[in-house]
Amino acid sequence: MGKLEGKVVFITGAARGQGRSHAVRLAQEGANIIAVDIAAQIASVSYPMATPEDLDQTVKEVEALDRRIVARQADVRDRAGLQAAFDAGVAELGPVDIVLANAGIAPMGVKVQPNEWQDVIDVNLTGVYNTVEVAIPSMIERGQGGAIVLTSSTAGLTGIGGGQPGGLGYTAAKHGVVGLMRSYANVLATHSIRVNTVHPTGVNTPMVVNDVMQEFLQQDPQLGNAMANALPVGMVEPVDISNAILWLVSDDARYVTGVTLPVDAGFTNKK
């Protein structure tokens, strides 16, 4: 029996990258998944974002583990649409035990795009808030506690990201996620709902490994050097973040709440 046998997990940004990895890893431990992703392009984001086909692949990989999954296209900026996706998943799989607010964008590039700042704040901060808010009422009503993990970044603990609107907004949003976590951890503690953040360094996903991001880092060698980890590894793998999240949401961490957990190969310790 897995550590999450019979649990239901609500995951945003689940079409690929870290979100897909979380869905698969938690399904390996017995969880059923409500998977949400915009699966479409946002104009201020220069790299290709996830597609409906990516979300279909997440479904296939979870179902291959003999677990159940409900997948819906929804934008975390759209509270009503996100609520509808959440409700559809709960109707089919039952009440949610675990929430992973993972959806995020990194609108950074050599050329500044219109609305960079606003889009990254709306997705990476307000979208996290919306994700938690659509899930909280049913978790409290059920009265069985639960666990919430908000995906921040090393940029949520340090001043990296560069000076362009998208980079500034990314760092501001990821810091904001920490504030949300700390507040929710206090507010929800009486309901036995634990809330924590994870802070990855660079992760080997399409959001990081693409021509646009590489060009952005290369045009400012000082910024690229600032992204170096302490351990001799350029990037970590998505499953490294998934394993940390698995621990946080399992009974192994039953009294862990309100913490900022770096999974960063020593990056923040250098700062």
C-alpha cells in the first residue's frame, strides 16, 4: 500500500514538467488526481507553453498506474473556471485531501513583452490564491484535515530574476507565495490543514530548458553565474521536487506546517 492510498490530489499546471511529475509520483503512492492546466499560450510568454496533447499525456501516465484522473483545461486566473474544474473532479473522485498549487509562468526574454509584469503576478500569485480558495471550503467542511503545498522558487527566497518586468514580477510573486503560505498555515491550522512551500532551483522542464530562456541567461553572464548551485549539478529533475512534496503531504510530515523547503542543490545557502 502506498503512502497516499485513496487520497485525492488537486494539481494545477499538471500538463507537463513539475506538475506532471507530481501527478505521476503521487499516483505511484496510491493517489487519484484532479489535473488542471491552461494548456494554451499566454501572449507575454515567449517560450511554448503546454498543449491539450500534453495534458492528455499526463492522463495516460496516471492511468497506466491504475489510478483515476480527471483532467480539465482551466486558467488559474479565472476563479470561476477553476472552481468548475475542481468541482468536476470532486464529483467524480470524491473530496480533495491534498492541493498542489504548481501552475506558473516565467515571462523572461531578451525582448520585453507587453503585460509581462501583470501576467506573471496574475498567474504565479493570484493563481495560487485562487487554487487554494476553491479547495478550502470543501476541505474544511469534510473535517478530515489535509495538506497544501505551494510551489515557490529560489526566487522566493533571494533577489534573483533580473531587472526586466517579467523577472521582477516573477521574483515578487514567488516571495508573495511565501506570505500566502505563512498566513494560510496559521488560518487553517485549527482545521488540521497543513500548508508549506517548496523552493526549487532550476528544474529540467520545458519552462527552463528552451531557446528563449537560454538566450535570456546568455545575454547577461552575471545573471547566469548567479543561478549556479552549490552542489555540482546544473539542474535538478522534476521528480526531485515531487519526492519532497510527497514527504510534505504524507503522514511522515504530519506536524510540518509553515515551512519554506528548498530543493535547490544548496543554491540559497550560497546567498
